[in-house]
Amino acid sequence: MGNDKSFLSSTEQVPVTGDLPSHVAVIMDGNGRWAKQHNLPRIAGHRRGLESVRHIVKACADNGIPYLTLFAFSSENWRRPPSEVNLLMELFTNALEHKARKLHENGVCLRILGNTSPFGPKIRMLIQRAETLTRDNRDLHLTIAANYGGRWDITEACRQIARHVEAGQLNVEQLNEETVRCNLATAFLPEPDLFIRTGGEQRISNFMLWNLAYTELYFTDTLWPDFDLSKFEDALSSFAERQRRFGRTGDQLGDKRRVRNA
Ligand code: IPE
Ligand code: IPE
Ligand code: MG
């Protein structure tokens, strides 16, 4: 495992300013507050949030953005009242049951990211069925993070690496960043280019801690159920203005910039 070439991070290559992101990762926050604003139960906000999911999935497919990762349920969200957790599980079950075929027809490859073992047998079966159905699709890689936590992911990777060392398959001196990366549950994903958090909070809340090292961060007060196509365009426009440097100086990179829609 690990050689000089694979040690290079994917952030070595600086993308041209103005390009669209290849991977967008989103913390879909604010469903509860949206419901409160509308005098509705919190679950109505989560239900409405599914509409925003539909819009952003379509927008990514239409714009040729190949990777979209959505944070749906964190490893800390079990701390919520059991009634809300149960309703969220119901919503998740329903979405898996009724949306997988449509996603498949639209060329979407669906993956669930996270520790699925605490989910009931029905959810686990539906996850397996949806992933198998859509696994060869390449138009859009849609990843739903469910019972996911960045610290969980890094801890599990450490456990896996320790097993390799214990079994004599890996020498400790050979361990490098690529060893860690490829043992993460997110190993099948490229690094996110753009991170979006709706709902006004400016924090990461244990999402993709390893992967966000060089991601452009975008925070908006818009609540997730109100996050429509024009709000997504705003995030893309903000991203298009940013010069990524990955440690270099701006002068080293020159003013390479792609003009969109020109
Ligand atoms: C995000 O919306 C969805 C989940 C965490 C499941 P919230 O439910 O956190 O909404 P707010 O933050 O309470 O408004
Ligand atoms: C983060 O939102 C998790 C998801 C959107 C799934 P939270 O609402 O759980 O985050 P905190 O608790 O406000 O940090
Ligand atoms: Mg929240």
C-alpha cells in the first residue's frame, strides 16, 4: 500500500478559477426552523427538504456536476427526541423505497455513506437494493451520508490500518496520507470542491473532516427547504470567483480564469 505517486493529494492540481465544482458536499440544515416559521411540525420541514434534494440533484445533473454528497443524518442526530428520529427513519425508508427507480432511470449512481449497522433490517435491505440497482450509472454520483460522522470515519480507518499492521500486511514506516485516505468510508469519492451549509450556522458539525481540508466553504442563511435553483446558482457563482491555491502564492498561479456563460 502507498507509493510516491499515490502519496500526492488530489489537491496538488489547482483547478482553473471559474470552473464548475466536480464535487459538491452539502449540510442540509434548517428544516426544523423552516417548519417552525410555518407553524408546522418539524417533520413537515424534513418532508419539504426532500423537494430541495430533488432540485439540487437535477441541477447537478443538468450542469454536468458529477458528484453530489448530501448530509442527511449525522452520528449525533440520534440525540434528538425518539419521535423525530423515528419519523426521519420512516422518511428515509420511504425515499429509498420510492425514489431509487427514478434515480436509476436518470442515470444516478446512489451510495449511502455511514455506519448502517444501527439501521433496521428493512432500511439495510433497501440500501443494498438501491445501491445494486444503480451501481453502473455514471451521470451523477449521489451520496447520502446517513449515520455518518467524520470522527467515526477517521477512527474506523485507524482501526482498519491497525489490522493491516497487525496482520503484517503493512509496515508502519510505509503509512502515509494515501493509506489513511483509502481506508476511509469516503475513499470512493474525490475531495469536495464546494461545501454548502444552509440554515445560517457556520460550522462543520462532524461532516467529512478529512476530505474538507481544501474545500471552498459557502454558508447561507437560507433554510434548506427554501434552497432552490437560484440559491444553488448563487453558491456556484461564489465558487467561480474563488482562486484556489493549495498552499501556493497567487502570483505562482497567474490569472488563469474561465469565464462561464460567455
Ligand atoms: C437538518 O435540519 C436535517 C437533519 C439534521 C436531519 P434540522 O432538523 O437540523 O433543522 P434545524 O437546524 O433544527 O432548523
Ligand atoms: C448537521 O445538522 C447534520 C445534518 C444536516 C444531517 P445539525 O442540525 O445536526 O447540526 P448542529 O447540531 O446544529 O451542529
Ligand atoms: Mg440543524
